[in-house]
Amino acid sequence: MTEKSKRALSWFAAILVAVILLQTLFFKFTAAPESVYIFSTLGMEPWGRIGIGIVELFAAVLLLIPSKRWLGALLGLGVITGAILAHLTLLGIEVQGDGGYLFILALLVFTACGICLYLEKPKLKLLYLQTFYARKKHD
């Protein structure tokens, strides 16, 4: 895969995640009935709905900043892993007759964040090495 195609794939995945996360924020922040139902079922209404919405907003914005994409992908993976686990344990694949739409979106976000993170591997290695050597200097 060429550097240009990696960059294009990274942008595509980041934009896909950002669009999905930003679109669902409307429902979280306006207390849409489906969102309230989900977070009530999880025992996290309203603080969980609003708090997770804020984290998703940060993730979406960070994904659109190339130098911070790795952080947005990590945040996105963390939040969406929780969503997937909630679907598999408490909510079910289908929520209020949505045909599994929210679960499918969660799987798309998970996959696209994973792709972004994988493509940011060189930055993550550099960050790790910088942190590791900074600690060595202080020891």
C-alpha cells in the first residue's frame, strides 16, 4: 500500500467515524426517546448519555486532526467497545425495533477506529519511544 493510499484510507475511516459519532450526538444531547431508553436500560441516564456524548465529540474532533488522529481513534475504540458490550449483554443487537442499525454502526465505528489506529502505528511507536527515553533520563 502506498503512502498516498494509506493517507486516503486514514481520512476515509476518520471521516466515517466522525460523521457517525457526530450524527448520534444530536440524539444524545436532545434526549431523544431511543437514547434515553438505552441509557436508562444501562442505568446511566442522564449523566452517562451526556458524558459519553462529550467523549464522542472529543473523539470525532481529534480524528479530524491528523496529528491527533491516534488519540481520537483510541477514544473512539474505548467508547464503542463499551457500546458493543452493552449491545451484547444488556441491550440486545436490536434496540426498540431498529433492526440492529445501532449495533451495525457500532461495528463500523470499531472497525474504522481500528484502521485509523493501525495506520497511525508509526506515530504510536515514536510516542512510546519518546516516553520511554524521557523516563530513562529521570531515573
